[in-house]
Amino acid sequence: MMSDKLKEAIQALKDEFQAEEVVFRGEHTLLLKPTQIVDACRKLRDEFDFNVLSGITAVDYWPEEEIRFHVVYQLYSLAHNLTLRLRALVPGTNPSVPTIEGVYPNANWYEREVWDMFGIRFEGHSDLRRILMPYEWEGHPLRKDYPLGYEEVQFSFNAEEIDAKKPYAQE
Amino acid sequence: MVQLQEVTLDELKHLVSDRAVSGETMVLNMGPQHPSTHGVLRLMLELDGETVVNCVPDIGYLHTGVEKNMESKRYLQAEVMTDRLDYLNTVGNNLAYCLAVEKLVDLDVPERAQVIRVILAELQRIASHLVWLGTSALDLAAMSVFLYCFREREMILEILEMVSGQRMMTTYIRPGGLWRDVPEGFIEAVEEFVDYFPARIDQYEGLLTHNPIFIDRTKGIGVISAEDAIAYGLTGPSVRGSGVPYDNRKLRPYSGYEEYEFDVPTAEDGDVYARYLVRVQEFRQSLRIIRQGLKRLKDLEGAPVRSSNRKFVPPPRSEIGTSMEALIHHFKLWTEGFSAPKGYVYVPVESPRGELGVYLEGDGGNKPYRVYWRTPSFAHLQALPKLSKGHLIADLVAIIGSVDIVLGDADR
């Protein structure tokens, strides 16, 4: 039970960007290259009325390297009541995606959050600072190779080994 | 040891105008400890006298890493953390998360559970709006409204305590239904509230709607057009105040909202007063939904409130003593939990503040691979500079109140 408008939009993107389509539980997702994201978003907004950007997030598929991250764009069309998701496939080394701030102004903070949490750069972003973590924070917490932060349990056989790694306060 | 990095002025220069660099305007810090920022929100304000030239919100003071934590918990365990996000909409957070899990694993929910979910979600909406009304009126120096609102909110919290044992962190809604059926006296308690509350709404309106001081402080303040409101990601009552009937309960119904009769109140002006009017009318609409829900609930007396799919929902205690299979299911569910297939879903619901969306990804295991919370407070804070430029600091306080933010919701 898929609306014609959505079918049309998906077909247009498939034709123009050779996008791959994934359907799961009735939700439609298009997989794109990072360089295509801005054009795809602009096309969806201008030609198919996808005027609401609900959110941007990312998923880390570590230890995959070639396509380590998926940046997820959740779009919504208020006029036609349609939902569509775009995913940009990003490599693990120097991950970066062009910013879509020019298409959806509210992408600003969402992209800052993805940079903060995953370390994916957004090229051309006007203010790419950390947003949730402290300014001097090292690392990007939502990456899968980032530990959750438990304190390691010391047993008699490894007490000293763990003790040596503990971040005691320095003089 | 973490070395504190110096922040050079150059790195932050783009946030303020050139006039701040020359010293013509003043840069002032508001928050994070400030009574009118509704939590730990810090605003960097550039001021020309008392006029806001620029406003840069700085969030993250309440960041608790919920999304990261959820990845290390099983689906059922992770739900406990959803209460802690938006602490004024705990039932709604549970609901959004459970709907996402149910969609991911393709799980059914019995009708009686759906009805109870809707009743509780609407009660929670009223409770959340009461806190909003009380605190944002208090910001504008209307002290008595605050006290009245918290008095009525207490009745709702008592109903939540009655069904779940907790006033706020309920975790009452579970994947596949509810924790248990509502106790005796629930319908009477809700009915008592529904009968009592309309007169109270009139009382609030009597204190505020035609109050000249309140109108002076709110009309024409923080105006945003419909196009801008959508472009800057406003949702819920904040966008409906600009005349856009964007309500997920109508547009993308869940939990059977399509079967209830209710209106989506909107206002045209897009200012603080319009957003106030929308929320006050929502009180009445929520009551309408609750009344219909209670009627349905009486018809569904004795119906199950949990799915009978034992792969996801634990069997009742009475079965465990007599059925080997029930014992095995119980054991499996509490030791390793259930597994979700590989795939991803996004479920938007209408929280009291706006669109609350859960993006949930499963990898075939028993823990969520990725949970993303698209929270309304985060989106609304982003629009704050747009709303507040050119207004006085005192008006900024009214604007923060009018977009209804909860910092636990924004920082996650």
C-alpha cells in the first residue's frame, strides 16, 4: 500500500543517483554516496515536497572499514504525509559528508551531533563544534570501538596490571 | 589526566557579530544555573543594551549517554532508561520505544493495552502541559498559576503511581502490551480527574488568557512564520502555534489514535501567546480522548493486556507453576531476552512537546545495535536564536518557556 507520490520520488532518485532501495517493515530507505546527498535532498525538497528534516544520525559498523558508517537522514513530507530515509555510505578513514545545511537549515545541530558522537566531518558546515560532549573531550563516544567506560575489575592475578593503567590524579 | 585545552577567541568569533569584537555590544552568559532556563541550559547572549543581538545556546550539561548505554542493554532492560530522557513525558517515552521495538520484531498489542496506553499518554500530556503552563507563567511572574498547576498535576501522578507503583519513572508500558492490567479503582480515579479538570482549565484561562499584563508580555513576542517554523524543525504545539496542523496522532496514527475523535488546535500568529493558546486548548482535547478511552476500556473489561506471543512477552505467573513450556519461556526471556532481526525502523509519536522519534536498529542479537532519539527539545532549542533576535532579555525568558523544552530530552 505505497503511495504513488512516494513511488515516483523513489524512482526519480534511483534513476538519477543509481540509489539502492531497502524496504523493511514498510519503511523505504535509499542508499546513496556521500557526494550525492545534497542533490538528493534538494530534489526531494523542491520536487517532491519533503519539507521536514526530522533528524540526522549515524550508525557505526565497526570493524567494517570500507563502508564503516551510515549517515541516516530522516525526511518527511507534511503535504503528502510521506516518510523517506536516505543513508549515505561513508568509509572509515577520514569520514566526511557534505553538509545539507543549505537545504534544511535545521541540519546544523544534527550534523554537529553526528560529528561529536561519531567523528564524521560535514564539509562546508558553518559551525562544526562539539555540541553535547565537553569542548576538550577526546574521541567520539558513539563509535563502536569506544568503550562504555566501566572500571575494570581487579583480581589478584591482574591487580597491578590494571592499577598501572588507572588515571590517578597527578601532582 | 585530561589536559584542559585553551579555547582561543578566534575559534568562537564566528558566533558573534563584529560589533562584539570591537566592544560595542556586550557578551553575557545566561545559565546553566538560572531559574528561567528550565534546567541546565546555557545561553551565550550578545546584547545591545537590553536587546538580544544574538543568542547561542550551549547544551550538553545533562548529557548522560543514554544512546550509548542502551546499546549494551537487552531490549527490555534498555527501556528503563527511556524514562530518564524526558522526565515530564515518561509514559510517552516508554510508548515511543515500545512501538519501535514492536515494529522491529513485528509484535502485536492487544486492544485493551492500546486503550490504556492512549489514556495514560494523554494524562501524561496534561501533566506535562501543566508543568509547562505553571513554569512559563511563573517566568512571567504569575505565581498562583504555578501553584494551581502543580496541585492538579499531583492527581495525575497519583494515577500513575496507582498503575505502576511509581510517580514518574513508570516503565509501565512494555513491548507487547503493559506490565500488568490497571488496578481496581483506576477508572474511577481517572473519571474523577476528568470531571474535576475542566473547571480548573477555566480558572487558568481566567487568570491568563485575558490578563492584560500576560498579553503584553506574550503577544508579538518570538514570532515565527509557518515556513520558518518547519524549516527550523519546530514540531508539536510550537509549530501548531504558527498555523501548521502537524500532529503525528492524526498524520501517522499509532496505538489506535485514528479511532478517537479529537481536533488539532492551531493558532495563526506564531507568537508566544499563540503557542499558549494551542496548549491550553490541547488540555480540552486530551480530556476528550480520555473520555472516549474510558468508554472503550469499560467495554473491554477482562480482555488481555499483553500479547500472547511467548517469544517476546513473558507468560503470567500462574502458568509457570503448571506449564513446562511457560517456565522455559520465562527463563529464556529473563536470562537472554529476545532477539530482533537485522533491520531498522523509525517510529514518530506526538509527545507533549512535539515529534518524538525513535530510530531503532537491530543486528539479529538481543541488544539494540543503535537507538537514536529524535527529541523535540533538541530541535526547539536550535530555533531559539531565530525566535529571540531583536527581543529584550525579559522576552527571551518568555520565548524559552513558550517552546517548552526539557533539557533531559535535549541532551539525552
